[in-house]
Amino acid sequence: MTTDPNGLNWIKIGDATASDKYIYETKEKIRPEGLKKSRFVEVDDFLLSNSMSFGRPYIMKTTGCIHDGWLVLKQKERVFDQDFLYHLLSSRYVFDQFDTLAAGSTEPQPEPQLVSRVVVHYPGLTEQRRIAEGIGELYAETKKLETTYQQKQTELAGLKNAVLGAAFRGIVNTE
């Protein structure tokens, strides 16, 4: 580990959150010689967590080094649209395969051999982009609904407290 600003980013699970799609920065850095005992990842590489909730994908938006708590996926050829691949890897369909393939394994995590056995069917890039855009729109609408729901819950709690406060002070007529 180093505090030198020129050190290499050290990517840990704490740098990713359960609600984020991307990893933009790291909290810690390692000395350049630490690269010998780790793996270097680049912008747009996919990382799958081997801890926390295993198989959870993240897209790199910075460079850095990873430890064995991560599995890196690199596209040698442009087969997948980045957003489509993110949603595919985040899907119940892929998670169920991870669970099934890991059953009986000594390591309940996505090892390279396990991930390479996952079967997926996918359309061409144009259709992948269309699907990913549709999922993105649904996600944005879901976030709006969640926000509205939280606001309504807050308003309801305030109303309940006001009514109970008035009732305890004898202001509310119960007849």
C-alpha cells in the first residue's frame, strides 16, 4: 500500500456499491511493484465480484489492480454492447446458472471455469442496444416511482404523527 498519488489504484469490493454499475475511483493505492502480485484492469473491463454477492458485475471507469476477490472479463472482439452485457450479467438467468454450476463446488463463486460454462443467447449489436435502452428507460421510471413512494411514506408518517399528536392533546373529535 502507498499514499503516493502516483501509485496504482487498488480496487476493492468497498470501491463498488450494490446500486452502482461503475467503479470510478478507489480509496487506496499500491506501489508499482504490487502489480507483480495482482492483475491490471482497464477502463470498460467488466469485473465480477467473488465476494459480497458473487457474480455481481461492475464496469471499470478507471484503471487499477485487482486481487483474487475479482474476476475480470475483457471483450477481445466487440460481441456485446456494454450496457446489454451489464444487464445480461445482472440477470436472474445468469445468476441462476452461477448457482447451478457452483452447486457442489468447493468455492461458491464465479471462477473462470464456471463463468465460461454459462450459456447465453444474444442478438446482434443493434438489437442489444435497443434492448439496453429499453431496460435503461424502465430503470429510470422505476427510480422515479421509488422516489415518489418514499415521499408519500414520509408524508403519511407526518400526517400520522400530526393526527396522533392532536388526538393526545384532545383536539380530535372522536364522535
